[in-house]
Amino acid sequence: MTGIIDDTLTNVSTDAATKFVQSYYRALESNRDSIGTFYDPAPTKLLFNGNDLANGVTVQDVLKQELGQVHFEVQSFDCQIINRAFPTVTPTGVPKAPTQMTAKDMSVLVLVSGNVRYGGRDNPQRCFSETFILVPNASADRTNAQKEWLIQSQNFRLVV
């Protein structure tokens, strides 16, 4: 029985990471006005090359104001379940009973690496490494396009 549960959780986390990576990096290139919607309202830590940013709106503003054209090429990504019982409260703040927990009540570590090019095609590519912690979006209405997973923590680094 435990193997079935583990397989389900692995499938959910892999699906979450895949959808997140595809949509996040697409938005970085072509829809930066949506970047703030990828973030948990109260992130724990957002670092960009050692610079601490306050929240998703700040990340969006920095990307829009300081970066021109950008192209990301994701080479690989991996994910790992961090907490199988996250969140432990409902959106209204009431503790969840074990019977209320679902396969999506977890936090997921996502590791991404690849190349990024700032500016036009004549500029060199740089390698990057990025780490995310994704948490379920407690307020997501599964019938519309709201994101099911949000960034709680992020660390972006250009690789030397």
C-alpha cells in the first residue's frame, strides 16, 4: 500500500514541476506582466544572484525594468517532495483533519539548470541554476486558470 501512495505522490510532484517549469520560463520570456502571479503572497526567501527581493511583485518589477529581451533554455530539472503534509491548515486557518489531506498537500523542491541569454542573439549565453520551493495554492479554484502551485522560496544564480 505504501508503494502506491509513494507512486501517487511522485506523479503529483513530477507533474507539478513539469507544468511549473514550462509555464514559468515561458512567462519570463513573453509575459512578464504575469510573473507576480507565480508567487505565494508571503514568500520565505527570494534571491537573485544574492539580491534579496521582497515578493513576487518585486521580482516582476525587476524583470520588467532591468532586463531587456531574455531567452531561457532549460537543460534539465528535477523535483523532490519536501513535506508530504503541507499545508496543515485549510484556507480559513482551521487545522486539516487527516481525512482532508490530498495528494497535492505537499511542498516540492524544484531544481532547474540551463542557459540564459540577455539581449539579442549576438550576446553570449550564460549558465544558470535555480532552486524553487513550490507550495499548493490554497485559494486556487480548480475550474479556472489559477496556478495550482506557487513559489514560496527561490534562489537564482548565474553560474560562472
